[in-house]
Amino acid sequence: MSTIQTPADLKVSKLAENIIGSEIIKLAAEVNEKIKQGEKIYNLTIGDFNPKIFPIPAELKNAIIEAYNNDQTNYPAADGMLELREAVSNLLQARGNLNYKADEIIIAAGARPIIYSIFRALVDANDTVLFAVPSWNNNHYTYLNGAKAIVIDAKPEQNFMPLASDFKPYIQEANFIALCSPQNPTGTVFTKEGLEDICDLILEENSRRDSARKPLYLMYDQIYWALTYGDNQHYNPVTLRPEMHNYTIFVDGISKSLAATGVRVGWSMGPKKIIDKMKAILTHVGAWAPKAEQIATAKYLNNLNNYDSFLALQKKNISARLDGFYKGFQQLKAEGFNVDAIVPQAAIYLTIKFSLNGQKTSEGKILSNTKDITKYILDEAKVAVVPFYAFGTDDNSNWYRLSVGTCKMEDVEGVISGLRMALKKLS
């Protein structure tokens, strides 16, 4: 049987030709190949949960099964099942200090279609999108819209959270700002004052603009907002500055708070006109959350006592891992190794640092750049973490994301031990 050959010069759209693949997926392919070869790898790259370690709530799982048993398998409402939008409205008011009616909320298949539809509803080709790095995928969504990106390098001294002063020089030309808190990849949060200052900057700019120009909009991704630890608090623009209601569109859902990444239930809330436009866009994309999962999520969220109990245990288990890794890195630092970590505040991530440039391996190889360091840590310590350049920073950044969603508590000691052995081999 003959094989059809695909021409090497087969043409595709300019968008498809120039789109950039995920750096995290590239790293994951290398990690998975090592695992296939039988190596024991501590894979801390994945912004996900191992459901055997972090299962979804039993009540939610049972409700999903019940909905399928009741044949809830046809199309859901285009903006989401009313009972779920009402349950989300109640959750936001009761636990998030936010007042949004059901018709100001849209349901979709997780945060990605929500983000896509926000960009499509508010960002025109050649508009200017303002965001800081490290951050997740803002560069790709900007590219998909044919927009111009102005990228701010957030500083470790500020826990990699941008300041109003970072944005101020570019605020008049910006059409759209993208923020995330708690932040992926850093696991850090905005301070109250820091977010207030950014809100005031946006409000001041919008008061300056005439009606012929679009307002400066803010996309606020708070998908991790339920997962804060210790004395750290989550703040949102609309509660801090009610005038931000007209300019803020949220990204939210159950994927992180309920460890339900594959259940695919996310939502957005914002001004009704914008939510309606997002609904129209998603109608053509078809990125609805499955009906059974929507019905089950509504049922689960209507019992906030169960929700609170699950979150309390979830936060305890996640923070124990984050704290364990943080203490381990501080011990390695105290032993004289060139590593560091930022105190964990939220989400499922720890920001860590390997300052190993110029060091020599036992085989005589010089670690000359971040890719060399990443490969050395993977090969020698059997630890896989994601360099911040995968999140838009400079290729030579020594900072990394460590994710705990797939690790067992006993893995913490193994990771630190493996790193210690690998670091001792350097000179």
C-alpha cells in the first residue's frame, strides 16, 4: 500500500505558521521519555493534580455520575445552566465578597476558553496588551488576537508581582491589562496596596479617555483565589475599588480549588454587555462545560459547608508540601549551595532559584545557561521543574516554578536529597 507524502512546503495560515508551542510541553516530553526508560523522576513541572493524591470532592464525583445516569448529555445553555450560574453567584457573594447576578456570569469548559473569549471580546488587532512576566500564556493569547504586547519584567524583590509604577509609563497606549493573583507560576499574591494602586491607575486613565476610545479593560485571573495560606489574603479589584466593576472581567472556576482540572467547569463574571458578547463568541466555538458536570457542580456548590471542609483539607495538604520544599531549599542554601526560594503564599507553586551558572560538573562540563542547569538538575537530581523563561522571562533567568499537585508528602525529602547529591558534584 502506497504512502501519501505530505509536501514539505504545504501552506497554512500565517497565524498557524508562526504560533509558538508550549515550552512546558517540550520539557514534559523529555521528562516522559526518561520515565518510559524506567528512570525514577520527580516530575514537579505539571500545573495539575494527581487525582490519586488530590481527588475531587466525593460529593462532586457522585453528583457527576448521578447526572450521567439521569441522561444529562445534551447541549447545555449557551451561557451555562441557570442553576450553576446562580450557585456561582451565591459562592462569590458568600466567600468572595463579590456581587454578580446570574446574567453577569458565563460558564465555559475551564479557564482557557474564558480567557480566549475575553481577549476576543475586548482586544482588536493592533491593540496594545500590557502584562508582566513571569505569567501564564498572555503572550500566546495576545498573538492569537494580532495585538501588540508590552511586557513588564516583574522583580523578585516584589515576589514577581507587578507594581503600578511598572505599568504607568505605558498606560496611555494600553487597551487591555492582564493580571493574575494568586499567580501562576510564582504562587504569590498582590498586596492590598499594590492592587489598589493598579486599580487607581486604570481608573485615572479611563477618566481621561473620551467616549470615542475603548476603556482600558482589566482581565483578572483569580482561578487560584481559594488557595491562600497562612496570613496571606486574596484581593480583587472590584471589592477594593467598586468603580472597577465596569472595567474588570474575571477568570475563575473549580479547576484548582476543587482539584477538578479535567472536569472542565470555569466561569467569568463582568459587565453584562461584555458577558453577552463572550457568550456569542463561545456559541461559535462550542466550548461549553458538559451539562452533567454543570448540574453536578451546581449541586455541590449549593452546600458551602462541604465546600469549606474540602478546601480546609486541600489547603492543609498543599501548604504542607510547599512549606516542606521551602524549608528544604533554605536548608540547602544554609549548607552553602547556590539555591533559594520565595516564601510560598498561595496556589500550588513554589518559586525556586538555581544560581549555578559557570559551575562545572564532575565530567568537566560548564553549566553556561539556564537550559544546561535545567538538564543537569533533571539528569543528576532526577528532578523536573519549569524555568521561568517558559513563562516569558529572559532565557537566562535562574528562577523556576516547582508544582506540588502531583507529589506525595514523602517525595519532598527525596527531592531535597537528590538535589543535595547533585549540587555536591558541582565545583
